[in-house]
Amino acid sequence: MKFFWETLIKSIDAGYFYATRGSSPCLKKSMKGSHVTKGRKLQTIALAAVVALTLSACGSSSESGGGEVGGEINVFLIPSPSSTSIQSFIPDFEKETGIKVNVSETPYGEAHQKQLLSYNQKAGAYDIAQFDNSFLAPFCQAKAMKPLDSYIKDSAEYDINDFGQGQQDYGKCDGETLGLTLSTEPMIQWYRTDLYEKLGLKPATTWDEYYDNAKKVQAAGYGGQIMGFGPNVSWWWMTLVWSFGGSLYDGNLNPTVNSKEAVAATDYLKKLLEVSPKGAITASGDDTTSKFLGEDIGAMLNYSGYYGMALDPKINKNAGKIGTAPMPKGAADITHLAGWNIGIPADAKNPDAAWKFLEYVLGKTNSVKYLESGAAAIGRKSIISNMDLVAKNPYLPQLEIPAISRIERYPQIAVWPEFEVAAIEAVTQVLTGKQKTQSALDALNDKLKPILAKEPKS
């Protein structure tokens, strides 16, 4: 545990962790989409959380006291479409159950450290907490969240079998479910149906086809494609590394970012710059989506959670012309999955009432209402197959992840923040032409060895 907290301090000193992803992603999530834009945080708050947790991390317990299904619950949320939707259910829930629901919201950049500090104090400040899946590993290490498996097993209303296996496992750590899925946000292919029809193109099924499509669209006078080559470039880079058959590290936590597969993926990422519109080199996740929806660009690779922006007429100037398709396949068939989780803190004072609220908002009975209230979609089978919903939200079929597709998500390691900073710096050097791909990734691989060596051993 000592190494875990030292790692967090290092990450904060690096000035990075995850922050205002104003949506998903990751994340975090922007109020426009549902995914996130990583950024800088309030270091003082984060460091205070780390110091406090260091004192008691080993003494934390995943068990919480009981509590009658009544009284009141305190809910910790992070500003996002999901948070807004959750709050819309409170009046009816209070009326039906008599349970009082108190809500507090904290911006993404400070939220997770505030939660960790609260858990350390063991004051039972929160009965429910929303968190980004990228923080599942730190929360698991701190034993901050109560395992939910006993609740899930006994709940016909939540019906865990309405989810595919990959999504059933999305909130698990060490075999225990610490968070329910609050949004399902795979990386998918977006494309302009009018431009593709005009040029006789179809959504790409391979990366070669994706590049060729972009080149043809560009030749016709439009932007070929766009993805975030700027501060969030790690999202796309690791997606391509996985899809090209590579990995970020092996089973013994040895970095593998300079493999031939990783080099090919990085070269391909740089190649896509040739068919991208002006400004793409600095584009974040939000910028990428705004440009795709507001300009004439053939295709985009981005998380499905950003679809909320497509429903905003102030942002989407191409309404009715946006299609979606699965991400192209490379040497490996992978799905990069991101999204929110929500769970019950280990020190919750009223966990049974908290579960009752989660079951009410996220169960099958209100699943349609939850989506229609503006939240990022949760990939229930019953939602994905609802044709009325698909007509209004044509991206929903992309949330059905094939069983043969390997799910990849933000690496569940405590040192990921520091790892990611190093990766972004190296990839940016390649994209801007300051370093050759192989030399940049060789240097990155060496830099990551001591970082990964600090990962706590289970």
C-alpha cells in the first residue's frame, strides 16, 4: 500500500490525473457529451487526500454497517448528464419510499480525491458515490467501496443478466463488483451519411479502409477524418495499439510500448494526420466532437458517450446526417470501453436504502425513462434491442459488444496517471515530427520501467 500512495503523490506532482472530462469518457465528462477531458487538478486537495489515506489505507474495511430501509441517504455525484438524470428521479423515489435523498455535486477534477478523503475519515458522509471507471483501481486498493454482489444476486429488478458479460464485469475489481455501470461508452466510428453516400463510401471495417475513406473524402474537398491528437491523444493511441495486436505492458508489468505492433499503431496514428482538418493536432475529446458536428468532416473515431452533443442543435449543424458503426478492426478484435460507475462507499451509514435508490433509478423498470431523461445510455440488452429507442438514438446498437470482441478499458493500475503522462509526451513528439517513432517509443519503454515497478503487488 505504501508504494500505491507514493505513486499517487508522484502523479499529482506531475500535475496530471484525470480531470474534467466534461462527459466519458472517460471523464471527466463534459456536460455536452458524456465522456471526459483529462486535465490538471487542484493539487492541494489531491495531496491532502493522499496523505490522509496513507494513514489508514491498510485499516479500511469493505464491510459496512447495516441499516434499515428508511431514513435518509446522502448521494455524491459529479456534474454530468448522468448526474442530472439521477436527480430527476428523486421526487418520485422519496414519495414512494419515504426515504429522503440529499445530493452534493463536486466537479470531476476534485471529486475522486474528495471521495477518498471522506472514506478515510470513516464518517459515513456518503451512501452512494459516482466515479469514473479509471479510478476503480485506486478505490479498490483503498477498500473504499462496498462489494455489491449480494445485492445484485438477489435483485430481479436490477437483472444483471440484462447485460453482456463484459458489462457485468465493468465495475469489478479482484472479482467483486464495486460499481454498477452508469454509462456504456465504447469507442465507435461516426461518419457523415450524406458525404459517404455522395462519394459511394461505406463505413470502414478495417483500418486500411478507414484511411482510404478519409483520403477520398479529403480529395473531394472536405475534412477526411478526425480524432483527438491533442491533450487526450492517449485515448486513441492505446486503442490503436490494442487493435494492432500490441499491448501497453505484459503480465509481469514490463512495458511493451516499443513492440512492432505499437510502432505500427503509432505510425498509423501519425498517418491519419495527413487526412485530418486543420486544428486536429491540438484537439481534445470535446474539440474533436464539436468539429465533426459543426464542420464537413467525413468520419470520426470517438466514444459513444459524446452522442449527447449530437442532440444539441446549437452544436450539431449536421443533424440527420450522422451515422455510427463499430470501430474498424485490426489484427485484434477489441472494444475500448469507457464510462461512469456508481456504488456504495464502504462506510455508508444506510447501504440498504442506498441500494434501494440505485435499484429504483438503474433497474429495468425505469431504464427507458433513464435514457430519455438525457443520460448517456447504459448498454442493457433490453435497451439496445428497443427499436423505438434506436430510432431516436441510432448509436444504441453499437453498445452491443460482441462476445468475440476483447474488451479493453483504462488500465486498472494505480500508476496509470504517471504512465499516461509519459505516453502522451512521447506520442506528441512523434506526431509533431520531433522524434522518429521507434526511438520515441524505445525511450518511452525505458521511462515506463521504473513507473510500472512501483505498482503495488496484490
